[in-house]
Amino acid sequence: MAETSRLGEGVRAYRLIAGMWIRSAMTYRTSFVVTMCANLVMTGLDFVGILLMFSQVDSLGGWGLPEIAFLYGLSVTAFGIADLVLGSMDVLGSRIRDGSFDILLVRPAPVLAQIGADRFAVRRLGRITQGTVVLGWALTSVEVDWSAAKVLLVPLMVVSSAAIFCAVFVAGAAFQIFAQDASEVQNAFTYGGTTLLQYPPTVFGKDFVRGVTFVLPLAFVNWVPASYVLGRPYPLELPGWAAFTPPLVAVACAALAGLAWRAGLGSYRSTGS
Amino acid sequence: MDAFIELDRVEKVFDVRKKTGFLKRERRQVRAVDSISFTVARGEMVGYIGPNGAGKSTTIKMLTGILTPSGGRLRVAGIDPSRERTRLAHRIGVVFGQRTTLWWDLPLIDSYRLMHRMYRIPDARYRENLDRCVELLELVDLLDVPVRQLSLGQRMRGDIAAALLHDPEVLYLDEPTIGLDVISKAKVRGFLRELNTERGTTVLLTTHDLQDIEQLCSRVMVIDHGRLMYDGPLAGLHEVGESERTLVVDLERELPPIVAAPARVVRVEGPRQWLAFPASESAAALVARVAAEYPLVDLSVREPDIEAVIAKMYAGEAEKAVS
């Protein structure tokens, strides 16, 4: 009961603060439009890069263009959602350094929600738009015998992987408290993570894939369930039901991230730095 | 007396790690607050002063629940701040002089609307408090101005209003007059005095400006090296520190040093002379005497600053220890 009301409080505070940031961005209307367009162009170019590569090669690690697009669309959409919701958590480090973090701590609202909504930017919708367009095209182009389970798995994958990315953001923010200036390290985990997931697993060495699957649960975001949907063998010898574990992995990641956040905040409050 | 803020042997120890080489770190413990005890009654207005790094801000951060004390017992309105931070937040107001809670790019009123919703202030109460703050802090022409366009003094007034919309029982101010011009300082002080006498709000303020304390606080606490050095009325502090004010006079021409006991000339520079006199003496009487006997062109009175008062206090303690 107490936990659900805390969650409600958090969502409410998040909405209030995100609203203030949207209004702030709107005061610079031209800049708002320009960055929105620039963002769309930049993310579009990413996909053009992959298209160019495929005009030279027929397939990448045995995967064809629609299949790559499927991986790419899933990963970008999920990351886009996480980036929209919690993407500014890397400003936490500078908030701690300039002392404005203390101001959040004297307000009657959960700090995680306040820092999550910090610098909320609508322009991040660009990435989601691009991701869903690619995903939509891929879904109509891949040759798949659609079963109920496969249809259900697609939105489940998006939501679970978005949750996993969110957990990585939160854990990264907690880590920033410990390591002060670690936003670069965090970016290696998240932005680096998406680039990795846009390519099929057979491109990478087996040990590397194993490491990624078990050390970082990010692999569940894409490869295993995608292989199931596309009717391909799993990157590692995993049982068939492994494709349906993303929600469980997501919940576990969220719980771990929550603990990390709590520890980080506790450390800040006992060290003041 | 109703003790609203209670500290009992509160301490805060920081682990400071210094890099001394590759992977090698030296660990050192710093006692930012060292066994401080005091109580503040409801409705009191207390000045909390000390040099930089004395532990003032650390104390405020513990009182507001930002930092967890390393030891001792701390209560504000019966609440343990570090355990129930958000519950306490509804009952306290905090103004950090050099950091703003206001939204840089948005009109001032938008920040107040956020407070209204975030603190769930009942509509009628919000309107009433906002109207009062707007009137007393002269904010009426500023409400629609983006915060980034406000002057430092205007922004500070805006911040104080933001901290009071939810009717806090205690207001903490960390350097509320730092960097403000004389008029802004007077406005802020006038408002705080009114808040304290009319609404009975408990006020605890840290400052470097002794005039803030003189004009506002009946009680002052001096902290240095994490320890409470003095707790009592300001007059007592002047005695302890035997502080002096300085009268700067410009004469018509260069003259030998002025003789006007108990003041003594501490510096002469052409026609300008500096006279030090005890802070407890009346400046008016001294000015009248100097004006009667010397060709006076201009004058100003300088108040002792806190650093000087505290330095004198130490000098006194050291002498006592020696003798």
C-alpha cells in the first residue's frame, strides 16, 4: 500500500516537473523546432547507414535486411522510450556538483521522479518515431508465420527492453553519486548497448555474446525473443521458453536498479558529495 | 518553552579521500559538526554564524533532512528529518542564497503554480499566501517576468516567497542577503521581521552580514570548526568579542589625528581619518563631538564584520588560556 502510494506520488511529481520543462522549451520556439528537425534527420541517417551497408552485402551474419530492420526497430523504439522517460539522468552529476541537487531533496516529492523528469525534452520523440517507422516496415516485410504468441511477444519485447534500459539509466545515476563524474561510463552502457543490439549476434564472437547475455541482461532486449519470432536458432543454446523471459528480466533489473538508487541516495546523504 | 528544533550532541563526520598516487588514496576523517547541542523555541529568530567551512551549511542540511547525522539526536517539529524527509518538507521552508528553486526560463508565477500543486496547498490558502508575499515583497510587476531576467535582489525575494507558500512553521535561510544591494537587503530584512512577528514563523538564518543579525535576531549562535562557540544575545557577543565600529571622516584639510576618547585614530590618509570606537558606544554622540571640533566634510560608519568579531573572540580566549 505504502509502495503504491509512493509510486503514485512519483508519477505525479514526474508529470508536474516534465510539464515545467516542456513549457521552458516552448519559450524558445524556433530553437525547439530546429532541434526537433535536426534530431529526426540525425536518427534517419543512422538507418541510411545500415541501408548503404546492405546495398554492398546481401546479408549480415546470415540475416537479411527486413530482419536487421526488425532488430533495429525494436531496439531503437525501446531505447527511445527509455530515453524520453529517464534520458536526462546524466545531469545528476552536474546537479550534485553545483549543489542544486539539495533543492530537490527539500521538496515533498520522491527524488528519483524529480531527477528522472529533469530536462525532460519532447525532441526525444524523434528517436521513437524513427524506431516505430522502421519496426512497422520490418513487420510487414519479414516472412514469419505469425502465431498469437509471436504477436504478443513484439509489444512485450518493446516494453520489457524499455524497462531494462530505464533500469540501466537509474543504476547509472546511482553510480554517478558514487563516482561523481561517471556520465561517460553510463553512456558506454546505454548508447553503446543500442549500437550493439542493432547487429545480429553471429557477427560477434561467442564468448563476447555469452558475456553480454549473462553479464548484461541487455541481450534479452532483442536477440533471443527476436530469434524466436523470426524462427531462427538462438544465439546460444537456450531452452525454447527463454524468449518469454524478458518481462522477468525487466522486473529483476528494475528491482536491482531500485536498490542501487537507494544505496546511492543513502551514500549522498551520509557524505554530502 | 516549546522546543521546536532540538539537537542533542549531533555530529557529522565526513570521510575525505585524497588521491595520493595511482590507486593510492589517503583517508582522513573530518568532523564538520562536532557534538552540537541546542534547542530553538517556536517563534524564535536565530542567527547562525561562523566563518566559511565552520559547519553552518552542514547543520542546515541535517535540519532539512538532506544529510543524515553521523551521531546524536536531532528533531524538528518532533520529526527525525533524515528518516521522514518528505513529511518534514511540508512543514519547513528553505532558501539557499546562491541556488534558486525558481524556473529560469519561465515567468515567476509559473514556479509558484508548481509549488501550489507539488505541496498540494489548498486553493484559498495559496491565493492568500501568494497575495501577501506579492504585496510585502513587492513582486506584483515581476510575476510575468521570466526568472532569468530578474536581478539578484528580485530573484531572492522571489525565492523567499516560493519557500513560504505552503505555510512552513520554520524557515531556514542560507545567506539570504549575499550579494544584494542596500535597498534589497532592507526589503528582505523588513519582510523577515514581519513574518516572524505577525505569523510567528521560526526563522534560522546563516549570514556573513552582522547587520542581518543586528536588525533581526534576538539570539545568535557562533559555530567554528564544527563546535558551538557562543549561544546568546548579540549584545553578549559584542562583549565577548569586544568588537569595534569604525567612523570614517573626511576633513576639509589634512590635520593631526583627532582626539575624541573613547575613539582612537587607527589610520590617517590625507584629510581622511579612521576612528575605531567600541560597538556599544553611540555613533551619534561621537559624530556630534567630532563635528563640533573639526571641519567635517563627510563621514560614514562601518559595522564590524563577523570575521572580525569572531577573530577577536578567539584572541580573547587565547589570552585567557595563557594567563
